[in-house]
Amino acid sequence: MKFIDSKTISEAASVSEWVYITEKAILASLTDEVLIPQRIHIDHVKDTFLLMPCITSEYWMTKLVSFCPDNGHLGLPSIYGTVILNSSSTGEPLAVMDGSKLTALRTAAVSAVGIKYLTPKNARSLGVVGTGAQAIDQARFACSVREIEKISIFDLSDNSLKNFIERFEPYFPGIRVTVSQNAESVCADSEIIITATNSMNPVFPDKKDLFEGKTFVGIGSYKPDCREYPDTFFRNLDQIFIDTIHGLNESGDLIYPLNNGIISSDCIYSIGSLVNGNISISDAPVRFFKTVGSAIFDLYGAKLVYEKISL
């Protein structure tokens, strides 16, 4: 059995390979060829623990995730993860992988697919609200599918902002990164906006004009009581795209507007329905892609890494 660490995962495949395999995972999620049991979600005080299985005819993958939001005060990451990959035919354990790095890359790849299919090809400006552990990969994957020229960022932590700039510059030294005063300024200055926060309340003000003509990718709001977007934002939408319909009941940014009649379930689509051409993008002034996460992306990401390093 292999142990695959963060560095090996980072170097195993290119960004384009990650985006390609993730598109395949998105399309596979629309079929019966993948078994995705409901993930086990455990809340303990302020912490969250997840167990996420997924099975195909080739592989059986299990991911264990812990999210402890107070870890930042201890100088530790808030998210830890472990991925275990087994053979489906024999049950043999094949690999144990650093789940945090795998999660960051597969999440960034999912967002990149959304950006690829929902944003104008000539989009040149990117905004990132929340510059924590996920933000670097989110930004660099977004820059791989669109020719981004400038990035606006905002976070409540000065250290997080500094760390983002220092880590991002080596990847794209020609892209200008600007620190904004608040999330509203990020939104005003950007055509594509990625929100990656743990906020319990909307990070943007309830202003209709602020959102028009823009595409949003929400990767935060990971629990039913978390929200990144205000009511007016959803009133501008007639389509909401989600990575997989399996996660529809897990995010406050879907549960709240549904329960309060702001949106209808009829306007929520899997991004796979757009990727495979079943539907077209509407002319609504705002576009929204909500990623909740699914074990299918972990399985396909683990498959990519395992097979690349095993060649």
C-alpha cells in the first residue's frame, strides 16, 4: 500500500489534467455507474466531522474529514483529511493519501469547470473573498481556464491576505493582486467572484446592482446554518448550478432561499446538465455555481493521482 503525501499529490498531475478528470466525474455523477452513499455528517460543538464513501467498478474510496474552525488560533489548518483508496474487485487497500491537498485540488478543479462553462471567454478580472487554505488553488485554477489580468482579494485576516499574495505570485507573476477593503469592493471590481468563507451570514450587502453582469462561485457555506449570499442575490437568478444534486440539502446558501420561497427547486441544475449540453445558460444578469462537494470528486482525483504515480 502506498502512502501519498501532499507534495506528491501536488506534483502528480497538471491543472488541465485535474480539470479534465473532474469533468468526467461530473458527467459520471449523472449516471448509475458510480455509487455515492449519503455522507455521514457529525457536528461536535463547533467542529464538523465527515465520512465520505464512493464506489465504482474499479475503486472504492473513503474520505475522512475534520473541520475545526478554532484551529487558526493554534496555528493549525482548520481542515484535515485522509483519503483511503481500495480495489473494488478485491478490497485490497491501495493507497492512503493526504486528503487536505486532494480536497483542495479537486475543489479548485470543480470551480474551474464551473468557470469554464458559465463565464464569458473574455472575462479578465477575478475576485476572491476568503483567502484561507483553499484560495490559492482556487485562484490558480481559475486563471488556467480564463486569461485573468487582475485579482481583487479580501479577508478578515491580514496574515491570510499576505500569505495569499506571497504564494500566488510565483504561479502568475504577471497578474496584479489588489487587497480590497471589503467583500463589496471585491464584487464591484471583478467579473468572476469566488467566495471561500466559513461565514454564518452573507458576506455581501443586499444590493441588487452589485451582482449584475457577474458570475459567482460559492465554495463556502458548507453547513445548513452557513450563508455567503444575501436574499437579493438569489432574486436575480433564474438558474442555479450545483456540482452534484446529492449535496442539495447541505448548504445554507441553498436551503435558506429554498425554504423561504426566494428560489424554486425547479431552477437548480447539476453543472453536468450544462457540460453535456442538456440545457443552455439563460440571459439572467447573474450566474451562480454552488459547489457543495461530493465523494465522486475525491474518488476521481485519487484515481488520477494513484494512476499517475503508479505508471
